[in-house]
Amino acid sequence: MKTPTSDFQSLPALGAGIGLRKEHFQALKTTELPVQWLEIVPENFMNFGGYPEALLDLCASRWPIISHGVNLSIGSLDPLNEEYLDRLKTILDRTRAAWYSDHLCFTSVGGEYFHDLLPLPFTHEAVEHVVTRVKQLKKRIHRPFLLENPSYYVQVPGAQMSEAEFFNKVLDQADCGMLLDVNNVYVNSRNHGFDAREFILQLPLHRVAQIHMAGHKDCGDVIIDTHEGPIIDPVWELYRFTMGVIGRSVSTLIEWDTHVPSLKKVVDEALHAQAIMARLGLAAPPSTPHVSPMNKVLAAAVTAPIRSPLAERREAAGV
């Protein structure tokens, strides 16, 4: 049987990166830590000028920037939000993102956003619906697009296929890539009682262009995907297994969003992922941050104190 391939295998292998979080804005201005690349949540930079925008420009001058959105709502029955897509495209163009991603889920109903990632039913109708919307999206934004497997806490009734089959059908018919969240696989396997490694083997690994790694909160009877580190050993073991099966270097991102520690501690987690790839013979060439004259100019310009999100929203609204 011929091994499947996809164009997503040829996307740049960036090594192990970290998320751009406001807790690290000041440190990132001048750090010499071995940051490989940064992932942004684009919604955090939409409609904000001033300090956040200047900091984003500074980071984009030093490192590759990849966008990972949370409000695309690709599975919603609502029409695709044209205003949101315009803002997203502006940020992708500004940061020269090599690709972008969002979640295979829905986050809005009737124009109201829930700020949560809600699971879809694993049905043929849902496959057709999502595929149609991804094709619409690709006509608007001409960059490689990835869908992530989200964590979920209830199984939507009426499933006509497994989650892995659902992902295979959506990605194949829409011809998009996969952002494989290894921690989400672990969380779901524990919450819903399936074999995480078997699940990995059933996924369209030839379409995986990025991996997410994160921590979680174990409440005993349920595991919550909190993105709170450090990453536990069983998740690292699943990552090692996944990379071994994929057999090529894949850009890996450390997500740490709850009780965010120092920049060094998050970078150390990224270095651990890099070391696993290296031991498997899959490591991408490391990149060293370089403070160019333009970097220094931008860093000097980014001197305003960090304002609260409320203050930034008031500024953006002209209040």
C-alpha cells in the first residue's frame, strides 16, 4: 500500500517554539534565550495598535510567527465572519506567517461567541459542512491552513464515525493540514477511555505540520485542558511516540497559558521537545536570535508600560 503524502509535509520545520504571551512581552524585547519561533493568538492583537502592535512587529523581526486562532468557528452554522477574516488576514500579512490554524469545533451560535471550543458531532453532514466552509476560507486567505484536534468533555450524540475517521474525512476532502495537539489526545483518552497511541496511529499523520504540547489539571475524575505546565512525563512519552511514528521534524509549540512562569522556564520546555527530536534524529537546525540594528530600534521604541486588557480595549474603542 502506497504511503500517503501531502504538501503540508514540506512546510518549514521550525523546531520547538513558545506562545507569545503578555507575561513575556518585556523579556522578549532583549532576550538571548534560544527561542526558535513564536505562536500568537491573533485575537489578542486584532484592533490593538500601540504597544502590543509594536511588540508584535519587534518579535516578527526576530523570529518566525505562526498564528493559532480561537474564534474562526469553522463548525458553526453561522456564516463565516467577514470582519474577523479581514482582521485575521491583516495580522497574517503583517507577521508573514508561513501558515495559520484554528480548531475543528464551533465557538459561536447566532453571532454570539462562547469563548469556548465546543465539539462537533462526528457525522457525514458535519464533515460536508466543515469542508464547504474550509474551501470558502481558502478562497479568502491564501496560506496553508491547519485544523487542530480539540479537547472535549462530552461526546455529542449521533456519531456515525470515530473522531479519527472524522478528522481524516475533513482534512482529506478540504485538503488542509493538521495541528496535532498531543496533550489533547492524552486528555481525551483519559476522559473518554481510549488508547492514545492507537488514536495517534489512526490520524492522517502525513498532514501534520505542527504539534502542540501543554500541561493540564488532573482533578481525579476528569482532566481539564488548562495549558498549565510543566508537561507531565506521560505526555512527553506520547510526544516521543508520535514523533517516532511521523518520522520527520515537525514544528512543536509549547502552550503555557495558566500561571505562566518566567520566559526561561517555558523555553526550557521547548528545549526538552527539541532534545527529543534530536535523539530521534529529527531535529531541525537550531536558530539563534540576532539583535540587528533594526531590532534595537524597535526595542527602543517599545518602551511603554504594559497596560491591562481593559485599558487596551478602551483605547481601541476610543473611550
